[in-house]
Amino acid sequence: MVLAVPEKNLAALKEICRREGVDYAELGTFGTPNAELILNYKGSEVGRISMHFLHEGIPMPTRQATWAPSKKGTDRRHGAAQEAPVGDTVPPKTPHVKDALLKLLAHPNIASKHWIIRQYDHEVQGNTAVKPLVGPAQRGPSDASVLEPIPGSNRGIAVSQGLQTGIGDAAIGGDAYWMVLAAIDECVRNLVCVGADPTRTAILDNFCWPSCEKSANMGSLVRACAACYDGAKAYGTPFVSGKDSLNNQLRYTDPATGEQRVIEIPATLLITGLAIVPRIDRAVTMDAKRAGNALIVLGNGPGSEAMGGSHYQRLFGGGGELPRVDLKAGPTAARLVAGLIQLGAVTSAHDVSDGGVLCAVAEMLIGGNSAPATPQSPAPRNAKPIGAALHLSRLAGDYTSSAFSEAPSRYVLEVEPARVGEVLNSAAAAGIGAVEIGVLDSSGVLTDQGSGLSVVVGDLAGAWLGTLDW
């Protein structure tokens, strides 16, 4: 890594490198009389090149970028291609809520990734404080992992990601700008949910884009970069690294017709984040902990019912507005949740993302139960089944959007009864909507009063674990 450092800071940098055991060497200084790059090795000049030639000598292409809000959308249900105006509803299949929940949990984007997580050693040097899989059976999908770099320090580093490709899908009127902001927001929420400090967070980007020779692709890339800037400024999360791959597409000749065809990947940006966990002993995990505790959705507000780009829309059709990140409310909610966790007011926390609120609660129950995935198998000795009785009708929107909207900046918090008022009052003082949506119980069943939903947690776990159980 090469750094440009003011001379007055060299001593401080050298001390940091010494303390961290990193090699350090001064390579040179900026500025030569003739604006040249001069390279020396052990006192002998080995290279000299004009800076003007270095920067201006190679002809650089000028790309054209175009972007306009899409006027047509596609019903993404099962790969269908039925055009409809964005925001209008393509007549959807309306499944029973139980069927919808089980199919969503089994979707490859949402289903458990335990098959690959368990292939790698995520406990190198024994400093992993929060693992990728959590809960009594170590199967709950942790929002982030936490490492303790210096044993005994009680300070940690959280690592997680954010990815919201569906919001950028041009076929449904998607927009790379809102896609990237949602990815940044999701990454920050994942870090916050394990006890990280959102004000001590750094992020990096991983662009995978089709060829920018096409002006529309270049336009979406420009929108994405603008969102990177706006999101980093709003959340106080500097980009410290990243990479790009801007020609992810396949050109081929159709053997049947002889026509030239192009298959483009969706415009994709993965955000990865690292954040300081001030106190590992205050870190929390997403698995449901105790019957009698309340479940609170924090971040409920205008736009929470947006269904555009959701996995429910992909599976069952329907229209809906794209969710949009509020660059004031999102960071405020993150700081609020982080503060509540540090105060010990939150027993478990999980971000609302793929699949919506109902999938988030289901994942918390899957993580919190040690019972097997199949009801026919005997439960382990001393297993304490955890269920939940929900009232999703308390959230904004109709039932489908209350259950399955993937709108950003929302959290599901498990809170002890004695601290529910503290959490709700803190949210109100910060101007963030918060709604108590139900309570954990010892039934081992997920129910919702408004929809008649009733499903055994073992069945939820079976759907979630089964898709990628390789």
C-alpha cells in the first residue's frame, strides 16, 4: 500500500507502523523541477518519464451516459415478461401467507448458506466473538461476524455486507441510485445489529456491471457512483477500498439463427463494511432468546410499505413503488439502535431485508430454537421451543406489504417487557417510528392474528435449511 503523507505526519505514521508490526519505507517526495517521475535504486537513476506523457500521452475514450426513469416494468414472477406501467399492478398470484413465507424462506437468496459457511474456518486464532451462524444450534443467520483482534481487550471489529440488486432491476423500473443507497443502509444495519458503532464504520465497494460501451449501462453506473458519494456522506462511512468489473456479459452467435446476442448480468454493487464494536460483552445476536419478550419493529414510517424489487414481487408478481432510503432517518435509526444495544436495552436484533418483516421474525425463531428441522425427530433434551404471536396489522400498509415489504432502515428488536417503554420513548424522541408487533412465547409456533398464520418453527427451519443443503 502506497500512502501520500505530509512530512509533519511521518513520525506519527512510523510509530503506528512500529506498533502494528508493519514494514515501513519512505519512497520519495512529490515535485520535480521538470515535472518528471524519476526512479532511483541505490543511488543510480533507473527510470525517468514525463508526467505530462504519463497522464496525457495515452488517448482516453469518452463514454456517453444516458439515464431516464423507466416507463415500463416487467412482472418478474417465475421469469415472466409481461410489460406493465411501473407502479401498476400486474394481476398477481395471491398465495396464502404461510405458503408465501415458506417459499420465500426457501428462495436461494434467502435460504441458509450453511453449506459454504461450514467449509471455511471462521475461528482462526480463536478470536471470533460472534460467528456467521448463531443460536443454540448454531444455525441462525448472523447479521455480521465479530472478531476480537486483541484478546482480552473487549473491543471488536464487526464485518458484514449489503446487497440490494432487485431495486436496481431496470425491467421493473429499478434505479441503481436507490439500489446502492439501500445496499449501504443494509450493510450499516447488519453491523449495528451485533453492537457495532455506526459512526466508526468504513465500507468498500465491489462493482459488477455489464459493458459501459452501452450508454444506458454507463448511465446506471454514474447513478450508482452518485449514490456511493451521497450514502457515504450521510452515514459517515468512508470508502476505504473496493474493486470493479465492468464487462460482465456474454456475446455469442445464436447457432439456430446466426444472430449476434448479448447476455448481460444485472448491474450489481456489493457493499462490505467494517466497524468498531466498543464492547464485545454488549454484542447481541439475532436469535430469539426468551419467551415473554416483546418484538418491536423500529424504523416503521412513510415508504415502509414499498414492494418494488422485493422477493415477494419476484415470486408472486404485482407492482409497487421502489423503496427509497431516507438519508436522514436511516443514519438516525442506526445510531439509535446502536445506542440502545450499548445500554443493554436490546436482547436480540435483526435487520429487515430479504423477505421482509415476517421472514426476519422467522429467521430469529429458527436461530433461537434447538429443535430439529423435522417435527418427526425427537427434540434434544432440555430444548425450550420459542414461538411468536404477531399482530402485523399494526404496521403501515396492507397485510402483504406489512409482512413482506423489503423497505430499508428497519430493524426487528427483541426487548424485555420492563424496557419496552424505554425503547419506544427513545424512538419517539429521535423521530423514528417504532411499533410493538408481538411477543415471543414458548409454543414453538409462529402465528399472526390478522392473517390466521400458524406454522411450526420446525417447518420454517426445514424450508430455510433445505434449498442449499449440499
